[in-house]
Amino acid sequence: MLARATSTLSDRPWRLLVGYTVPETEFSALKSEAPEGVIVERARPDFTSLLANCAVSVSQGGYNTIMETLHAGARAVVVPYAGGIETEQTLRARLLSEQGVLHIVDEDALSPHILAKAVDKAANGPPSGAFIDTGGAKRSAAMICAWANAMTWAD
């Protein structure tokens, strides 16, 4: 929430979606601490529509969120969860960052200023969908059908 003030997107509304596993007391505290221009609400069923229409998405980097972000073509900043022995989110984010698909901020380096800089960089770059083809399932099904049709089936 503090990153908004120093971002070039400070004139735009920022939306913070909070999952349902976060206790109500913490959720209420976030809502009450939100500065003007920051909307705090529970996760929404229209998340993918929000992604498709946002200037920049900031998330942790779980598999589903990343895939939805790529499919929506949203510009993205990822702060991968790296607690304990967790490496999955960091590995995924680094590989995609190396391809120019998203911007990454390490959890250890996270500050409002650093996040604002990453948001600004993402906002001025190409959308994530410009680099990633998310039609793999459809293409795989077509390849399997073509393979099956080319087979000579014995009686």
C-alpha cells in the first residue's frame, strides 16, 4: 500500500485482494490502514477480469496466479514467497523474469520504494502475454488427434 505514493501510478486506484484464509481481524486492520486510493477487499470471483484490465498486477507467484496473469496478458511484478525451504515460486518467477515476461522483487529486498520502481518498470514494458503462448493444451490435443489419425490400426 505504501508503494503507491512513490509510483508513477499514484494517481490510479490500487486494489489489494486478500484471501479468505487471512483472519477477519487482519483483514479489517488492512482495510483501516489503507490510504486514500487503495481498495482492500476479499478475493473476488472476477479476478481474471480484473487482471485483464489492470495496469500492473503484483502477486506472490503461485502457479495458478501466474498462469492467470500470463493468460490475461497483464504486466506483472512478482514477489515470490520464499519462506522455509520453499523454492517453487522463486524458480518460476526467475525463469519468467529471464524471458522478460514479468518483473521480480525478492522477498528479502521488498520495500515500498523498490516495489514502486518495479511497478513503474512493469507499467512501461510490454504485457506478459506478448511473450508466452498459453495455448499449450489446445495445441497438445490437436497434435494427439493428428497422431491418432495418422496411425494404422490393426484389427
